[in-house]
Amino acid sequence: QVQLVESGGGLVQSGDPLRLSCTSSRALSTFRLMAWYRQAPGKQRELVAVSRNAGTTDYAESTLGRFRMYRDDGERTWYLQMVRLMPEDTAVYYCHAQDYATQAYWGQGTLVRVGS
């Protein structure tokens, strides 16, 4: 069973940066894609960023230029670097992965709260 463990959430002020981490119990090369989702209070879960092993990374329009997803294969970890955070970025952030057998895995979620 693959485990994804997130860390890095917290309370920050508008304009601050924050970095989230997602560490996998399995090598990142076994995943077809890795992603970050978020769910704000009263809203549906939405895709924030997705990175495919083919080499492409896509971002939600609302995060373009502010969020960057990258990986460290040696640490079996991928990251979401966020800058210029805004109150509307407040949400529980989840990491997600799919392997080549199309099995899907989720982290436990980490809360990011941005004060105005």
C-alpha cells in the first residue's frame, strides 16, 4: 500500500510564501502523474497543479505565476512552492498520485490558511 505524507501547511499572512511537501513510500518513477488538489470550505475539490512523468506540468489558472510544483526523486518527495498567497488560497491541500496501473493515492491533507 502506497502512503503519501504531506507537511508544510499553516497560517500565513497575505503575500507570504509557503511550501508544501508530499513524501511517498514508493519511488516517484512508479507514478504516471503526481498532483496537488485543494478544497476550500463549502467548495468542491479542485486541481491546483499536475505533473506527468512525460515531463509536462500544468497549473490552475488562478495559481499561474504564483505556484510551482517540483520533485526530488532521491527524497521521494514532490513540492508545491507557493508565493504571494491570497486569502482565497485558503484550503485543505491534498497531494495525489496515479501509478501505471491507474491506482490512485491521496495524502491526508494539510490546511493552508491565509490571513488578510
